Amino acid sequence: MVTPETEMAKPPSRTRHPSSSSFLTETLLFSGGALVAFLLLWTAWSFSNTTTTFTFKPSLSPKQCHPPNRHHDPPDQSFYDDPNLSYSIDGPPITDWDAKRRRWLALHPTFQSRPDQVLLVSGSQPKPCRNPMGDHLLLRFLKNKIDYSRIHGFQIFYNNALFHPKMGTFWAKLPLIRSAMIAHPESEWIYWVDSDAAFTDMEFDIPFDKYRNHNLIVHGWSHLVYENRTWVGLNAGIFLIRNCQWSMEFINVWASMGPISPKYKEWGKIQKSVFKDKAFPESDDQTALAYLILKENDKWADKIYLESEYYFEGYWVEIVGRLVGIGERYLEVERGEWGLRRRRAEVVGVGVAAREREGWVKEGWRRPFITHFAGCQPCSGDHNVMYSGENCWEGMRRALDFADDQVLRSFGFRHVYVGNDSGVVGLPFDYPNEA
């Protein structure tokens, strides 16, 4: 366990006020020296008294001095002025995208792309849910994504329209992601997160530097794809894809195995012949991705990172039952470390807490980053026959409350009980060391 810095581990000391009788005595005896004493005493008191209001002018960083200018678009032409540019997945292929992005960014210097500049994209069906509680659950999943995006400085786009009439269900994401890359040239990454996935570690910072030489980040295991040839060797429900020419080309190839292809039925048979355990005959996005990694390895694989070192996304069945215990371990450590209990503004609190936990979370105590309810369909109400619908919905509520408690803490509240819609209760000072 890492011990916080000494000054962070100590609770704030009580304020000491100067003695008023001593002050009056010195005033009567030494009128000249008293003025100096008063000024010195007042200065010391001002800095020691925590209730004093200070007025100061903050120093501004260059980024703060020059925020993105959203009210200016220069008349110089960019790729947006090309009449042949198509947002559609079955439109003409986009070429020289990297150069076109650089041109746009040069024309809009206040929007210069950063390595960690992200547009999180998600979505759900256009119509109301068949499951009576489906719309409520999707709203809570959306709130969860908004919370994580706000805390980590991501933009977010949630869509409920099909961008291509043939590309429905799990294929709907590819037309959307391609359009998002065009609509947001300032974003370095497009971050697709399925509607049934929840961020369950609000502190976790994605290690973008780790992926600096890759363009597609997916949760998976190389040996399961290359050796075992299983279609569940990776998961295509959550991934990061870089906004670049490589990705434009990869999405086109990936989508060519989908319903827009005249060989769609044939692709299902091909996938089934390679991945024997594939659960259904139709071509799907996940098996298609595994197929490209396996069969077109030389062309694509060196830019694809199969992440298995943390829960880039985790199967909910393995996670939900452990969440209460994980939460208790976090609280147990916080009871002994003032730096983790200290109240902070949301804008810095999550980042500081994540830094202070770096040592002990490496021992396997880390909250799962994303809990993915694969096999549970909150909107339709359908679910894998391996478990009941009630298990799905209860698990979702538990995971969403677990994540929400991390957010509410910055606002001074927590859920009374995780997972049963019990309302919230205020947090006392020095929580969880309140008793």
C-alpha cells in the first residue's frame, strides 16, 4: 500500500486566533510600534483563519487564454467543401483523410487535437423500448456515460437514428462511427461504448500513451483469437478507434461483411467455418473483426491492440457479485488515509484520488473499469437463456448505483443501499471515517 504524502495524510489543524487582550495592551503602551504589530498580526491572522475570503486573480494557461473558437469558421476551403464527400458508409471511400484533418486543424488552430481528445459515441434504437423498464435503464446508462465523459473531459454523442437502413442491430455502430470521424476532425479518438455497458470505475484514466502506436483498441486475448479461434476471443461492444485514414479504410472493410454487402449470407458461412463455436449463422461485427485480425494479419493486426491487462470491458456475470466487496475494500483503505477522504471539487477530486491509489490498486483491488451487460438487452427485455431477466435488471441497477456513488460523493451524497432504488443520504465530514 502506498502511503500518501505526509501533509496530505494529516487532517486540517484547528484555526488559532490571536489574543485580543495582549493586542490592546501593546496598543496603549506603544502607539508607534503598535501599528507595526497590528499589521503583522493581521497578516498572520488573515492567512491562518480558514473563514477569511480572499480575492485573487488566477494565472491563465495559454489554453485557457485561447479557448476553442466556436464562432469562427474561415472562408478557406476544407474537405467539407468537396461535393463528392459522403457521410454514408456505402458512399465513395474517403482518401487522404490525415492530410484533410491536418488542413482543417490548421484553419482552426484553437481546436488543435490532443492525444487524449475523445468523442464518446453510443446509441440505442429509434423506437420506445418493449421492456417496461427498458427506457429507464437506458436513461441511467446514458447518465453514466455523461458522468464519465464530464469528469474526464470527453465530448459525447448519443444517437438513436439508423445512419443506414440496412445496417441495424450490432452493425449500426459502423456508419455512425464513420460519420462521427468526419463531423469531429478535432477528436483524435472515437470511443464506441455499447448502450448496455456502464463505467464502474469513474477514477480510471485510459492510458492513451500506451496506445500511441495503435489505431484500434479492443478488449481481447491474442491466443484465443489466433490459437483457439473462438469468436469470443475479443469483444466488439467497446473500442477506441483513432480518427485517421487507417481507420477509414478499416471501417469500410469491416462493414463489407455486414448487411450492405451482397455477400452477407456468404460471410456468415465463412465466419462459421473459421470460428467453429460461433453461436449463430449470420455474419456479425464481432466475428468479422476477429476474422480480419486472423486472416488479414499482415494488413491490420500491427495497429490493433488487444487489451487484456485491465477491464477495458468486463463480463457482468463475473463482476456484479463482487462490487460490494470491492467497494468495502476501497472504504477500508480510505479510513486510514486522509488524502483519500478529503473533500475536493469534482474537477480535481477524481484525478487526485486515482493518483493516490496507484500503488495498492495494482494488487488487484481496482474497480472494474467497464461492466458490460452482454447477453442482457434492457430495451427489448430479451436475454441469454443462461440467466434470468431479473438477474440482468438487478445486476444493472447494482452496477449503475455502484458507479453513481462515486459521482455523488463529490456532491455530498451516496445511495442508501446499492441496487434497490433506495434514495440517497448525505455524507458526513471525513466520510467514511465518520463513526
